[in-house]
Amino acid sequence: MEFNVKGIVFSFEDLKEINLVDIKTDTISHVHYFHFLPNKKPILLLRAGDYIEPAFVTKYLDKGLTNVYGLELVSDEDLAVYKELWNELRYAKEHNDVVKIRDEILSKVVCDFMERTDKCFLSFVVTAFEEFYFYPNFVIEKLQEESMTLYTRSLLISSISTLVSLCNGLINYNFIRDIYNCAFAIDYGLVAFGMFNYPLSQACETERRRPGTGIELLTKQKRPEGEIDTFVHHSEISYEFINDYQDQFTYPEVIEFVKFHHEKSDGSGFPNGYCYSALSDTEVLLMFCDYLIPFEEHIFTNGDGKKIFEDYYSELCELESKYLLPINRVRSYWAGILEWIKNKEVSA
């Protein structure tokens, strides 16, 4: 019998019975966790990709549960391969060796998530999180508590940022670590004061689809001034938050990039109205990542790589107002090297 629970399709045979006390906490879940009611109807307790706080296990133990059923999405073998590749990049000394490792990482990503449908992008997300994330636990917990949309976007944008860096020739391990953590907290300003809500989420997605229209939407809806201010200044709030951790950064100047992710080529962006001539390609790396990923919850499933690498990218390329985004060179390098890797794999 096949089940479909919140877009997660599985059969009972796909599940593994798991003892609650064996679930590792303070980490990202590799597994969709289910409980079956007496009528054999499955209930989703926790999604793969969600951050597992100790309270999750305690809550269900207190309810008398001892076992749950898990749908595993993360491959331990893939985790080990990505971990080893990042480790090699970290300690590589010669430029040619660094480039070779860069190509190996991108080749595996293309193979795993663009060519195949039996693997989940969560394997890469988990590896990147475990490799690079350096904020206290409360940061990821706050994002998850305030908005699952922003939480899953943070996981995706930060993971994608490592690949965008590689595609754009920014292949220093410490730089990639820094850009990852900037990307992870790029929208922390939206939740910092507990004000994130559906109208703000709507405005963010409207801004992503039609750059320059987010503020118009909030004004038209006559939203409170505090909400509009949060939207307009969230990049600066995020910057101030991240800057508190600048001693963790090898290149703290990259924190500045967070300020620019809603600026526009013609100077019509916010909060400072910078134009294209004031921004370098490196400074708009995060802008590309931010506009690539929609403001929607991402349900991790096998084959979701095509949605991220093909569907989301196609949507970005089709934006009517994409000329307002100073990301053309970043976008072309991203598309070019992934296509080169794909063709290289086919001809090998």
C-alpha cells in the first residue's frame, strides 16, 4: 500500500523501525519520522531536513511512544564522499590540486542530483552544514521556530552558495566556509524580532519574482510600519547579527555581501540604492543564491535535485525583471561550468 503524507510518497516496506532513544539530537534529521495510528494511518512527526532538538524525543517518550518509523533519505556513503572531498580541498596546497578537487565535487553533484532521480539533495545539505556551520544552536532553532519557509531556504541557500563559489572560481576552503555562513543567516533579520508572518513571506516571494515590488505589496496591503521597516532593512539587520560573529570568519569582509542582496542594477534597490557599477561580481554571489531559491517550504525527497538545479534556475532565467539584477556573470559561470561538467561526464 502506498501512502502520501504532505507530499512524501512511500510504502510501509520503505520504512525502518527506529527506537526513539537512538535518535541523535542537535543535528539535521536524515529521516522522515512517522507514527502509525491504530487505523494504520501514518502521521508525520518530523521531516527529513528538520533540526532535531532534544525536546522532540522527550515529547514523544512522554506520550508513551518507544518506536517510530523512518524513511531514510541521506546516504551515509555519499556523506563520507562529500566529507572527504571538502577535507581534501581544505588541505590542498597546489592550485592544480584545488581545481581538480573542485571539479570532483561539482562532478559528483551533477551526477547525484542532475543526472539521477534516486538521490536526495539533503545528503549534500547535511554535509555542508556539518562541515561549515559555526553559529550557536539557537540560530538554527530560531529560524525553525519562526518560519519553516525561512529555515529550509537557509539550508538550501547556504548549500548552494558553496557550489556557486566553486563555479565562479572562488575555491579557497575558508572563503567557502565564510560564504556559507553568510548565506545561512542572510534573512535572519526577518525573524530576529519575531515579526515574520505570511504577508512578509508574500512580499519576499513577490520581490523575488518581480524585483522591486515587495515594498509596493506591503504598502498596498496597508501593513504596519514595523513590518515594512523589517522588510526594507532586514539585510542590514542580518548583517549586524552576522557581524557579531566576525571573529569566526577568515575573511570578515564577505559579511558586507549580505547588505547587497536586494540592491538593483539601476540603483532602485534597497536599503541603500547601490547600482551595478558599485558592486563586484563577488559581492553579488549571495544575491544569485537568494533569487534562485523560492520562499516556500522545501520537502526533501529523492530526485529533488532536478527541481533545484533545473526548475528553480529556469524560473530565475525567465524573470521579467531579471535585467534589474546585477548577476549575469555569476549566473553565466554557474550555468557554464555545470554544463561543462555534465558534458564531461557524458563523454568520459
